[in-house]
Amino acid sequence: AQSVTQPDIHITVSEGASLELRCNYSYGATPYLFWYVQSPGQGLQLLLKYFSGDTLVQGIKGFEAEFKRSQSSFNLRKPSVHWSDAAEYFCAVGDETSYDKVIFGPGTSLSVIP
Amino acid sequence: ETGVTQSPTHLIKTRGQQVTLRCSSQSGHNTVSWYQQALGQGPQFIFQYYREEENGRGNFPPRFSGLQFPNYSSELNVNALELDDSALYLCASSAPGLAGGYEQYFGPGTRLTVT
């Protein structure tokens, strides 16, 4: 069965610092990978996705993620964090039978120090 | 803003009662998925509807049921509510993307509290 782990429950960074959020997954065949962000009291917003092709994926709000098949990882990065980036971040993988039925990781909570 | 709406925003129910949550999908999307997000956890897939028929189900009991209507709006029904059903319920609509891949667009959720 597909699964997603996010090793960091909570991360705190200073505004302007770089950010990397870790994600590891297990999958059967071709993984469909996603990063979502959830602000307090809000639904989920898709930051970026990987289906195939270039393993470095660019997303919205200056985020990028790199798919590394050998490490079963899909880490999210941002070169310079803004205070508005404080939120909960979820890595997710598409189910083997249908990549439209997404399995989410437990999330990483990001705090930003001014 | 995604165009997916959910109602109500918040709801308080008593254990044993029944509840219906509603979702209006983004225009043109023929697939809707429902997720349960307990406090401090990631969303858990409940089920998906495609063209008014259930198209996959997660590890949830039969007292969780759904409907999808011809206008692509949908409902999530939960019978015999339990305290552990307290959660944020999210719906997500989707349709084939330009790159052949599906993208889900999430609504803001309904916060259900069972007392």
C-alpha cells in the first residue's frame, strides 16, 4: 500500500532563511506526488505536483520540489521564507489504483520568526 | 480561490445523531472526493464519486455514505455519530488536467464537533 512519511512534525525558521521540508513515500508503480499547504482554518491549496518528466518541479509562491526515485523522497524547498509561509504543509501520493485518490502524510507545521 | 464551496462551515451534533455535509464542485469537474482530517493529522480519504457513482472507498465504515448529483454537487452523510467523528471534512473536486494528470481542488471544509 502507498504511504507517506514526513519526519519533521514542526519546523521553525527565520524570515529570509531557506527552507526544506522532507517527504518520503512508498509506492507500487509510478508515483504521483503532491505538496499542499493549509493555513489555519482553511482548506488545502496545491503548491506543486510531480507526475513525470523533469524531477525538479516548480510551484506557486516560490516553492520547488525534487523527486529522487533512489531515495523515495520528494522534498519541498524555498530559498527565502516569508512570514506568510507559516502554515501546515502536507506531502501526498496518488494511490496505485487511481492517482486521484490521494494519500496524505501527517504534515509539517512551519513557524516563521520575524 | 478554487470555486469549491462547502456548507455548513461549522456544525455541532450529539453522539448517535445523523449529519449531512454538502459540497459544490468547481464548474466542469465530474469527480468529487471526501476526506476526514482529524485535529493535528493529515486528511484521510473517505470515498470518491465519479459521474454519480462511488469510485473507490477508504477505510471507513458503511455509516459514512455519499451522493453525487447531476450538477456535480455532492453530500457526505454520517449516521450514528461517534465522538471520534469530530473532524474537519474536506471535499475536493477534480477533472483531467492539461498535462493528463488530475488536480484536486479543495473546499474550505466543514468543522464537525460531536458531543
